[in-house]
Amino acid sequence: MKASDVRAKTIDELKDTLVALKKEQFNLRFQRATQQLESTSRVREVRRDIARVKTVLAEQSKSLETS
């Protein structure tokens, strides 16, 4: 997920995306613990996507406060 894609979403869409990514992260951790994880690089991608979404959410909420 690119940062430009994330910035194009509304706050509600970002919150929904964040919930979905957290669920995926939990499932990936569970698969890794049970030795069923096939794509280990996906763990890193999801973690970075979560950080990206949180950053954009913070930026947007900060811009709403100053407006």
C-alpha cells in the first residue's frame, strides 16, 4: 500500500483499514507460531502498512484540530 493511496482515504476508511490490518497481523503471528506461515515477508509489509495508516490518521486529525 502506497502512502498516496492511504492519504486519499477518509478518516473512516482509514480506521476500517487499520482494523483489517490488525486482524491480518494477528493471523500472521498465529500462523508463524504454529509453523504454517508461507510468506514471511508479509509480516513486515503489514507492520509497515499499519504504521503508514496510523501516521496519516494522526496527520489528518491534527489538521482538523488546527482548522
